[in-house]
Amino acid sequence: EDLFQAPDYYNLDELLTEEHKVVRQATRAFVKKEISPIIEEAAQKAEFPKQLLKGLGEIGAFGSFIPEDFGGAGMDQISYGLIMQELERGDSGIRSTASVQTSLVMDPIFKFGTGEQREKFLPKLATGEMIGCFGLTEPDHGSNPAGMRTNFQDKGDHYLLNGSKMWISNAPFADIAIVWAKDENERIHGLIVERGMEGFSTPETHNKWSLRASATGELVFDNVKIPKKNLLPNKSGLGAPLGCLDSARFGIAWGAIGAAMDCYDTALKYAKERVQFNKPIAAKQLQQKKLTEMITEITKAQLLSWRLGTLKNEGKATSAQISMAKRNNVEMALKIAREARQVLGANGISGNYSVMRHMMNLESVITYEGTHDIHLLITGMDITGHAAF
Ligand code: TGC
Ligand code: FAD
């Protein structure tokens, strides 16, 4: 099949296993058949293409690294990364849905949940029959979630949840939300909030110029009665949600490479075909500088991610190492998208090409899951021992 040929300047494919390549190929085929033909219109209309959910489940994009016994796909971290890369080559918004479902919904239920919670939710989340979202950010607490106000009180046979979350991916249509809230002792816990619970609503956030093919919304809790069996009992404190973020940030480090690859590939093809002053613009030094720097940065990011993946497979990747890769790779992709847009001239602003959509999407990606500044400060703290937040 005539699938995307990813740039592989340093023969990194030699570092991948057969399984990695099979997983990547399946995702690539899905992107070509299901995502690429519809994504531009979905983004223009600001609609999440829900018809993709079942197929995303089938290719293992939901719960990639969750063990098969629990409904997941039982893959390693590099396979997870490659799925994120290929999906984001399609669109960051589709990758977002897979990141949230896998790392921020299934993973906390798997790691911190009860046997009953795992059985009830994981298999349905893995197939896409059920969709989840992750509520950490609040109107007044984004980079500093420790200050959150959302809280619950113990009422004997249930908890009473109050507060709100905003900028939550998938909120408008999610069946469940993993919500981080403080108990009476100001200790943070995760709760599974289910659609239909009285006092729980999810208004959609409109007018985004970025991630338009992803649905974003608020989570509002007005005296919501939460059954006690919906508390995630096995970890509390801010470290619980931050641990989930490590996994999602790892996936984004790979995903951003996909967006960059698509921009590079589009710009390279365009530069070879577009003739000005009697020559393809690819024969002009200024355009070669842009294209050369793109492939150089993509190659460096691929090496960073591959090594991080091997460390993560061994359980040795640190949070600070993950921050470095998320920060580097997203900025790399955003810069490449901006340069590629210029290579395409006026066509660069058109929805007939993917570049401007990637560029606008990446403006969210550089802000969510820890802003570019916060990841710098995490590295700064790691190397100096001083927290400068
Ligand atoms: P601090 O005092 O440093 O830490 C509190 C506790 O957490 C532990 N910890 C971690 N544990 C696991 N993984 C990590 N990465 C961890 N970082 C810290 C830490 O050891 C401590 O544990 P303990 O046992 O001592 O209590 O916390 P702080 O309040 O100073 O904050 C640190 C900071 C700024 C790094 C953190 O707040 C942060 O990362 N802020 C950024 C917030 C953020 O990333 N939000 C993302 C929201 S979700 C989202 O954007 C989804 S978009 C999804 C999509 O569509 O793809
Ligand atoms: P702020 O924290 O107010 O930051 C504003 C600016 O100040 C930034 O430039 C920041 O880097 C800077 N800044 C903050 N603190 C410092 C400091 N100490 N030193 C120097 N500079 C600093 N959240 C979820 O919980 N779940 C989701 O599913 C989710 N999905 C999202 C989807 C989209 C499309 C977007 C845009 C956001 C999403 N978020 C989600 C929220 C996201 O995680 C937050 O936007 C992010 O953490 C930053 O918080 P903030 O927007 O409140 O910015």
C-alpha cells in the first residue's frame, strides 16, 4: 500500500522491532483511510469526528500499554509513542483524544483504581465504546494545580463534589471524567464522575482557533453525589495526577514529531514542484536552509524520543527527562510548521494543505500538559536543585 514514507535520515527504523513497525503501519493506514480525508472539514467546522472512535480502539490507540488482561493492547512504550506520532501526523486533536483516553483516563484507573473499577471501565474505554476526560485545570489554577478549589465532603455513604474545571479535552461528550479534587484535609484525590450524575454538566468551549477538531469543555460540579466506590483509592496527593501527566507528556513528545514530519514532507514536495524565477524554489539556498534545518531538528527529536522510550520501557525515565523531550519536540514542531507555512507561500494559509492547521494546533500543544515555561522550570529545578516556579 502507498502509505506515508516518514523521513528517517539516520536509519532509525533499524532500532525498531517488527512489532513497532507493524503497529506504526496499522496506524499509518488508519490515518490515510480515516483521518486525512475528513480532518480538514472537521477542523473548519470545529467538530470532533466521533466516527473515528471505534477505529482508534481497533488499532490499539486506547490503552496501548495497558496489559491485555485489562482490555489494553499490551504494547511497549515505543509502540505507544509511534501511535501518537502517526495520529498527530493526521491531527493533534485526534492524538489528544488518544492521549487523554490512554494516559489520563485508563492509566489512572489501572494504576490507582480498584478491581471493580478496572473491570467496569477499562474494557469499554479500550474499544472506544466509552470515552473519558481528565479534569485537573481550573479557571484560577492552570500551571499551579496544587491550589485547586474543587473539593468533596464525606457524607457517610457518598461524597459531595463541588467546583469546576476548564479547558478539558473531550469533556463535552465524555461518558466519564477523572476529576482531581481536595478532601476536607486538603488532600488531592481522583474521583470517577459519570455522565448523568445530578449536578454534573459539561458546557462546550467555543471560538478556538486551535485544536478545532477536538472538543474542549468545562466540568461543572454543583453538589454532585459521588458513590464512595468511585474514589480511586490507591494513590492520593498531587503526585497522582502528575504521574499520569508524565505518561501523556511522553506521548506528546512523540506526537509532535508526527506533526513536524507532515509539515516537512508537505514543504519539501511543494518546494520541488513550485517554480519561480525559472527554477524550483527547492533549488534556492534560502528554501534549502529551511528544509535542511527541519530535517535536522526532526532527526534530533526522533533520537531523543527513541532513547526516552527505551528508558521508559525499563522504568527508568525521570519526569525531568520527559519534560525536556516534551518541551524540545513541541517547540521544534511549531517552528517547523511556521517555516513550512512560508515555503508554501499563499497556499500555506489554505486549508487545501495541512500546514496551517498543524501550526494552530501546536499553539495548544505547547501550552497544555505543562506550558513551555513550566517544562523549562522543571529542568531548571532538576539541574540546580532550586524550584523557581
Ligand atoms: P511539587 O511539590 O513539586 O510536587 C507535588 C508532589 O508531586 C510529586 N511530583 C510528581 N510525581 C509524579 N510525576 C511528576 N511529574 C511529578 N512532579 C512532582 C512530587 O514528588 C510531590 O510528591 P509528594 O509525595 O512529595 O507530595 O508540586 P508543585 O505544586 O511545586 O508543582 C510542580 C509543577 C509546577 C511542576 C506542577 O504543578 C506542574 O507540572 N504543573 C503543570 C500543570 C499541568 O501540566 N497541567 C496539565 C493539565 S492536563 C492537560 O493539559 C491535558 S491536555 C491533554 C490533551 O488534550 O492531550
Ligand atoms: P497559566 O498557568 O495562567 O499561565 C499563563 C502564562 O504564565 C503561561 O505562559 C505560563 O507559562 C506562565 N507561567 C505560569 N506560571 C509561571 C511561573 N511560575 N513562572 C513563569 N511563568 C509562569 N487541562 C486539563 O486538566 N485537562 C485537559 O484535558 C486539558 N485540555 C486542554 C486542551 C486545550 C485545547 C487547552 C488549550 C488546554 C487544555 N488544558 C487541559 C489546560 C492546560 O493544561 C492549561 O492551559 C495549562 O496547564 C496552563 O494553564 P493556564 O492556561 O491556566 O495558564
